[in-house]
Amino acid sequence: MKKILIVDDNPIITKIYRERFSQAEFQAETAENGLAAMKLLMALRPDIVVLDLMMPVMHGVDVLRFIRSSPDLKATPVIILSEAYMSELAQEASKIGAELTLLKSGCTPALLIDAVNKILSGAPLELDPSFMLAVRPKS
């Protein structure tokens, strides 16, 4: 069973996505802020992380930096799920190595589950750009 960590300070968002990912046969865990996520990451070793950018205690960009700097976690795919008014943070997250940055208000559980499955399987992502906050720079 694939493990996913959903990091968001909105309990409604985490509840909805946790339930939907559980229904899609994922072991879905949640963290309510960046610091809680960093503590859980090492113990859980998720297959993928869904990460909000603006949270109390610690921003998602700091969590992404932690993931990318950790030898045990650096290959873990990360999807940013946040809002458009933080486009500079989304651009920064893309540069650091987020696989995908999605607009929270335009995303549905089905869209996110599809994106997660494609990233984990290596299949190409074919998303409407209006759902995305930033495009990852080409290496």
C-alpha cells in the first residue's frame, strides 16, 4: 500500500483528502503544519507528499527544503497544493524541486489522486495549466 502525507493547516481539507486517498487504497496520514510534517516524515517515509505552502509554525517551502536536503527523503515526490496569491512561493517550490504545483481552489480529490498516481507510476501528467500555480523549470 502506497503511503501519502497530506500537509495542510485546514482540517476540512485534510479530512476530505485523507478519506479520498484512503478510499483509493493509500495509507493516508496528515500533518497540520510544517513542523509536524517534518517530525512525521522521517518516521512515515511516505511515497509522496501533498504540501500546502502557507501554514502556521513553518512554511511549506521550508518543509520542501528539508525533504530535498535529507538523504532518506530527497527522492520523495512532492505536490504543492496551495493558492494563487502565493505565486512567488509556488515558483520557489518549483525551483527547489516540487513535481507539481496545483491551485487548491481549482483542484478536486479526483484530480489530485490522478496526479499522484501518474507521478508514482512515471506516467506523463496532462493537466490543464489553469489548475497549476507554477511550472517547474526544465533542468
